[in-house]
Amino acid sequence: MELIHKFFIDDLRYVLDVNTGSLMEIDEITYDVLGSDKPLTLNEAMDKFGDKYLKQDLDEVLLEIQELINDNVLYTKDMYEEKVRINNEQEYMKAMCLNVVHDCNLKCKYCFADEGEYKGKREIMTLDVAKRALDFLISQSGPRYNIEVDLFGGEPLMAFDMIKKLVEYARSIEKKVNKNIRFTLTTNGILLNDEISEYLNKNMKNIILSIDGRKEVNDNMRLTAVGTGSYDIIIDKIKKLVDGREEGQEYYVRGTYTHQNLDFSNDFLHLVDKGFKEISLEPVVVKENEEISIRFEDLEQIYDEYDKIYRYLRDSIDEGKKVNFYHYNINLQGGPCVYKRVSACGAGFEYIAVTPSGDIYPCHQFVGKREFVIGNINSLYKDKISEPQIINEFKEANIYKKEDCNKCWARFYCSGGCQANNHEFTNSILNPYKIGCKLQKKRIEMAIALKAYEKSKEKVTS
């Protein structure tokens, strides 16, 4: 098991204590003598590095490392497993994805939702189903004050009139039920106009805008119904919407990179040049035999692209510019609670998805896989779901139940990866999707390095 993780970017070397999250910038000699579960002995260090360092220097460094071990800074033991094992706290729902439309006005080549149909039929959620779903979320949220409704599709703006009525309903009841109901929406931007943009900016806590970056990249993947590119249709619309967001209102533009645009740092830079400051670029997740799939042989180039994005953001810190790359946001002070750090996203027990027909799934990426239906919003009996064993399966799928994750240095940052991707590639939510793991670990390294760099700059200027 890895108790520490060491990595470097350019001329900076870091060591992370896995169990406490303690991070230190270290010199080359310290980097060399640190093993994953214990430091080298002096004899081992001399055998391996005697021609590189003096014995006196190696001895001094190893003594300093031992002091850190004694002070519980390095090579600490796992503090969480026993707490998680005996955790009996009631879990309350905090979020729901409403698939308000199973239809779309684009035909993206990588769409996991089968062009919005989710292997079913094209349909739009009725207001009655949406209100029942919201009422269910409220009933299951317990003492939580803030709850979130993610409006998703397909393309949710195809149900814009229904969305407005649902938001109106939420505002009419939230004080009575003592909840703050926050809405988010993901859109491809095709249907945006001044009226819709103004409404979204007034009523949506967060807006996710889909665009893949450069025109030629976007238009290769994100096609209209007649097979033409969508970039020219959406770019000015989403820029105008973002410009209309007030201070503190969240948004981000979200793209997907594939085997066909492995130089995706250029898509990141393109989006920055267009004025966007909140950006996400996700690796495509499709079967290995597809032309656009990410392969193991792509990884080194992808790592280089993440390095380039890190360097741009590091330079932006120096220049006082604020640009956020979604995957490089990280909390070095411990992050969420212990249980959250080991239990992943909460799919199935803190978060669910509801389809237009009322079927309830653990999350939107399981929609269409009938074996994961945990109930139907139209036939709940006393707000009880019909398949509680599925919820229990997800609730218990923490990192200590995932053999590969249990030994991995990144386990408290990724919490076992995406359950849906795991199942898609391994037929089990307990077995991680291997390429996803490797990409996640690289992003975590860069996120840690960037946060450490930002903190070091703050100390210099304070």
C-alpha cells in the first residue's frame, strides 16, 4: 500500500502523505530516498545513490525524514477505515438530476445518451412528474437546507416552458418546507436567445454550456440534425449568456476531448481566448474499439497536455489572471468529511436521476440500464423506493470495498472514480475503469501542484 506519493512537474518536486493529505515541496535527494511505504535505509540509499550523493548528506536527510515520521507528518496510518466500517448515520438526499427531455437537437458522436433517447423513446417530462420528483427530493432531504435540482437531457431547453413552471412551483413551496432549492442546467446552447438567457441568469445557480473548443474540433463531434457543425450557432450565444452572469453566479463551459484531438490544451487556450474563465475538458468515455476512444498509448501525450494547462494556469497566477480549470480545483486542507472522502459521489443515496416516465436511477449515466431502476416517482408508496438493495449496493461501494482503490495513493481524492464508468467497462461498480484512473491521478497531481504554487505565491506577497 502506498503511504506517500511523490511526483514532480518541471523543477518542483512534491511528496504527499496519503492518509493526512500533508504536502511538502522537497529537494532531489529527499525525493530519491523516499519509498512508497517507507524511506530507504542508509545502506540501501548508499547502494542506490552512493555515486550521486555523499554518505553524510544521505544520513542527514534520512534523519530529517525520521523526525517527520515521528511527528506523524509522513507515512501515517489510515485513520478512516474503522470509522467508515461502523458508520451508521442516516444519509439524506441532497440533489436530483431531472432528465426533463429524452430528445436532443444535436447528434454528437460521443453521446452516452443515445442522442437523448437513452435507448428508449423520445419524450418530454410533464410538470406533474417534475413536481412529484421535487416533492420526493424534499421528503428525502431530511435536515438539509440546501438541495439541488439539475435540469438535464437530452437538451433541457426543449422543455423550457415546463422548466419555468417547475421553478415557479419550487419558489412557491421552499419557505414552507424550509429549503433553499437551487437549480442548475446543462445546455448545448442551440436554443439560447435573449429571453431564455435572461431567465437562466436570473434563476439558475449554475449553468453548464457544452462546447468542445476550437471550431474544427467542435464541429467534428457536435453535429446538428442535418450533419453540419454547431460552433457558429452557439459561440456568440453562450458568450452573451456568460457575459450576463453576475458576480458569484456560477457557470462553466464543458468540452470533451477524444483520440482525434489529443492536443486538447489548444482547445483550452481557445476557450480562454474567447473570454471564458471557467472551463472543463473531459476525456471521452466510449468503448475501446471505437475510433474516437482514448487508448493506453494516448496517455503520455495526454499527460503532456495536462502539463501545458498547468503551466498556463501557473503563469496566470503570476500575472494575476483568474482562470479555473475544473479538474484542477482541489482542497489541500482535507476537503469534505471523512465518509464523503471514501464514498464517492453519493450516487443512489445522496443523488438520484429521474426520467420523463418517472423511473428513478442512481444517476443520469445509468439511465437506460433497466437493472438499475430503483423505483418510479409515479408509484412510490409512502415515499419508499421499491429496490432498496440497489441503494445499499451504492452506499456500501466505498474505497475499502474496492481492492484496487484501497491500495492507491489517490483514493481520498477520487473516492473510487465514476461508478457508471466503472460498470460500463468492468461490469461492476467496484472495479475501476483503468484509463479513467490514470487520467484522474495525473489531474490530481497537477491540481495539487497548482494549489501548492498558488499558496507559495500568497506567502511571498503577504
